[in-house]
Amino acid sequence: MADDIFDHPDLRGPEWDRLAREAARRVRPPKRPRRRSAFWAAHRRKVVAGAAVLGVAVAGSLLLDSVDRGATRPGLAVPTSTTRVEVRRVDLAQPFAGTPAAGWADGAAGVVVPAAAPVGGFTAEQVSAATGLVHRAVVAAHLDGEVTHGRGLDGYLAMFAPKGREYLLASGGLRTNLSPEHRLLDVPPKVTGTMTVAAGALGELTVHTRYAFAYAFAPDDPRTITGPMDLVTVLRVDADYVVRDAAHFSTGFTGLWAQGWNRYAYSINCTAFDRGVLAPAFGERSTAGGVAEEVRAAAFDPAAPMPTASGCPAS
């Protein structure tokens, strides 16, 4: 007891402590010797070795609680000493695992160029040059870190006809504009989609592109992550490019033009997107609303009609 007079510090000393320990040993029941089973004796080294391997495997992944510590969200119980907290594994080296983007190509490999063939008045060589130029423009606009962070735009704009650069720079809608407040994980974005070619007006070749880009962001606080879609943001972009030849257009109008584009972003920070930048959902849990399953499926499928329903609250 805390107020026992015989436990007072002034009455304690080395001899007192020695006697107390001896008394405790006399009254403590003897421990029963531990018996190792025949299995343990035969397989001890194998079990220890297996445990070491398991430790390495688990260390390669990040184990995260599915309930925010120190915060509550609607529909989730506050963890207590008796509450079982669901644990979910998110491997930051493979953040797309468990999402529809997991099987997509890495980076520029997903921007596939069709086989060259004559189209309209354009030869196969001219078509190949045009689709190659569009390929470089798409890769730069959505996968080049300098361009997606708004730096080094001169090289990107130089791919386009001189008379079309000012509008492209002012609109900013054709390229991905990543939030400067967040960084991507050290894995390439995932890409899927198609590029097709069609004859346009006289001296014009039209290149249709339909792509989806998935970006994986590094979490600010891993404890708040409930699943891969907290980290992954998807941007669908349908864009038409036009290549105009020098035989029918003056110098300022010859080359690559952005004819028009449409885009849809899924699993995003709504406030950031209103400012024209792409940021992950984990930065703004309270305002990112849900969307119907068919809308979610279309966000990952460039062949589907472009979604129009927004998961963000009305401003």
C-alpha cells in the first residue's frame, strides 16, 4: 500500500531490501520448467530462419491503420483499448496495387503510337512524323516532371506551331499541373489509352488521343491512409491534335496544333482542382465526395464516354 509505514523510505535500507527479496522468494511458487516439444527441438532452426525471412518481407511494405489516430470520421468508431482496428497493407513501392491502374504500362510506354499508314493526302512517313510529334507532346504534357510542375515550358511549347503557343500557355488545360505542395512517390505514373489518325481539312492530319494517367503521391502522414486510392489520383484526357503541312499553311501556322480537349479527374483534392492543380485525396478528406461505380469505372477507362458527374461538393 502506498501509505504503509513500513514501506517508508526512511525505514528502508540495503539490509531491508535483502530480507524483502528473500521473503518474496520463499513465498513465490517455483516455476515449472518449460518443456520444448519434439517439434520445436527438431525444427527450431527452420522456424527461426523463416521468421527472419518474414520480417524482411513485412519490412518491405507499410502497415497502416484504417482508422485515423486522434481523429474521427463519420461512420467510424473511435478506437479504444477494446476496439479491434482494421489493418491494411499499402506498399509504397507498388502504390497502384489493388487499383484498376495496376496493370497499366509505366510512363511513356503507355502512350502507344499506331502503325504508320497513308492517310488522306499524307504519306506513311508523314503520318509517322505526325504521330511521333504528338507522342512527344503527350509525354511532355503529362509525364515530364518539369512540365507538370510548370517549369521548363519553353521546350514543350516549341513542339507547337508558333501561332498556337500563346493560347496553349494561357489555358494550361492540356497539360497536367501537379500541386507544388505534394510530391509523387518514386514510381512512374501508370498510363493507358489509344492514339488514332484521321484525315482532316486540306493539308491537315488529325490525331485523336484518349489516355488515362494515374499518379501516386507520397503521403504526408502514413497513419491517415486507408487504402491505395488515398494516394492515387487519375486524370483522363481526351485531346485532338492537328498537324498542318507547309504546302498549305504559312510558317506561323505550320506544325502541331491543339485542336481541343476534355478531361476528368478522379480521387482528387477538390479545393486544389478548383485552383487548376492536381493534388491527392488525402489532403482533403472532408470535402472529397463519392461518385457512382459506373463513373469510377469510366475514370479508369479511356474507351468509355468521358464522365461528367463530380464527386466534389458544389461550390
